[in-house]
Amino acid sequence: VSRAATSGQAYVYVDGVKITTVDLKSSTTLYRQAIWTKTWSTSAKHTVKIVVVGTSGRPTVTTDGIAYVK
């Protein structure tokens, strides 16, 4: 994910539960930033959803990649 002065916020949900809110605002533009990570102790099916908040004045969230490791 990119961080920048005009970047907004996003909600992260796991299995339908909001886990956190991430704020991508940064005074300098940064690329390839890991904004959230999660490790599970056992293998199971999970659903991860990222929802753009639409932050006033900085409603944009830019994704430059998603990594999933099994």
C-alpha cells in the first residue's frame, strides 16, 4: 500500500469482525508499505476485507499489492 499526504483510512475486517482502522497519511510518499499483518496458529479458512473509509479531504487508498502466504 502507498502512504501519502492525501491518503485516507481503511477498515480491516477478518471473518466479518472489524479488527482495526489503518491511517495511510504520511508527510512523504512511501511505497510498498505493509499496513497490516496477521498470523494464525492453525490452518483454517478466513475472509479478509479492506474497506476504504472515505476520509474527508483525503478519501483515497492506493494498493500496490496484497501478499498471502500459506
